[in-house]
Amino acid sequence: MDSARHEQSLRGGGTLSGIGRFPEVDNIPNNRQVTTDWISTAITGAVGIAGIAGTYLSLQTQRRHSVEDRVRAERKAVFTEYLAAGSRLGDLILRANESPSEGDKIDLLREAKELVGRLTLLLQEIYLVGTESVGFAANDHTDYLLATFMTLVKTGRPPKGAGKKIAEHRVAVMQQMRRALRP
């Protein structure tokens, strides 16, 4: 480099690897031209990028929580409806055994038949929105309710110990549903 260009670069007129020209600074000894402007600009830019990244990550987390909340609400609605229909069917099955008249028994069986269809439909919804363990527990509960209902239809009374078994299946389903609803 010739001396004139070297002198010009010392005064701030040169470039450094494409960064741009350094402005002149009068208070630096030996007339060396160094500036901190580009450092503060780089730091400000890095902070800005970090802020944007933080906002993006925050929005992603918020969106994920929102989706999880909606899924949890949908599961809860289906689970609650399933448990209500299962409880009603279990009550009807057990009450049919205690009904004194045939007319009452026929009315109970008619309502139970409608609940069987509803319970089967809700079981399919549980398979769609629930976890695998909830689906298996609900399937076992539904199978037992349907088998008990069929025994009631064929023999006119539910099998012995049906009330206890219905309650045990219901508790098992509820435990799985609680696990599935935990965040």
C-alpha cells in the first residue's frame, strides 16, 4: 500500500472488509480512527433479533397452550357426556330388576335401548378425542354394560353382582379420563 492510501486509511477514509467507512474521531491518540458506533449498532441489532425470537417463541407457546386447552375442553365434554349416558344406562339396568310391573320394565328397557345407541356413539367419539387407555377402559365399560343389558333383555334380570361390576368399570374409566385431562 502506498503511503498516501495508508495515511488516508488512518484518517478514516478507508474501508475494512466491506463494513464501510469509519468516521473520523478526533480524541483518539496517534490519530488512529476507530469508532464504537458499529459495535453499538451490532448490539442493538442483536438485541432486536433476540426480542423478535423471544416474541416468536412466546407466541408459539401461547398457541400450543391454546390448542391444548381446546383439546382438553373437547375431551372433557365427550367424557362427561359418556359418563352421564353410562350412569343412566347402569341405573336403568339395575332399576329394571326392581320394577314390579311389566309396563314399567318395558319403559325402562325402551329407554335403555336408546341409551345403548347413544353410548356406542359416544364410545366412538372417545376413540377420536381420547387417549388409547381411555378408549380401552371405556370400551370395557361399554362392553360390560351391553352384556348386562343383553342378559336383562334375555332373562328379565341383570346378572348377579352387576351393580358392583358396573361401579368398578365406571371407576376405571373415570381414572383414565382424569389422567387424560391432566395438563
